[in-house]
Amino acid sequence: MKNNKGIIRVLAQHIDRGIERYEGVKDKHLNQLIEKAHFDYTVYRFNDGRILLVLPHNTCAFLYPSKEALFGALDLSEQ
């Protein structure tokens, strides 16, 4: 499911395959920012710049088109 901001909700059964296919790697810096904002996600960055936020136990994920889109949607700022 895609919304008007380009954010796509990813169903549980597609998370692992997407991480593998698009060469997702955990992003420690973004994970720290997410944790400081009191969100409970694991953050993956894909080789094309997209960002995947995965809920605990891989129940669901949200795919953002870019780091900037993530910051805009969650109102995060790098400090």
C-alpha cells in the first residue's frame, strides 16, 4: 500500500526478501536517531538510497523513498 508521500507499507512476508534483493544493510546512525525519538524500528538502507523501517518481530515495515522523506514524515532532525 502506497500513500501520497511515496511511503509504502510492506507486509511481513515481503520484508526479508526485500532486504536481500535490494541489498539492505542496517543503518546504525539512523537507528540511533529513531531510538532517540522513542520509535521502535530497525532501520535498513538500500543500495538505491531508500530507507526501510521494520517493526519488531518483522510484523510490518515502511519503505521511504529517501532519508529526506523519512525525516520529513517523522519530523526527525540530525543533531
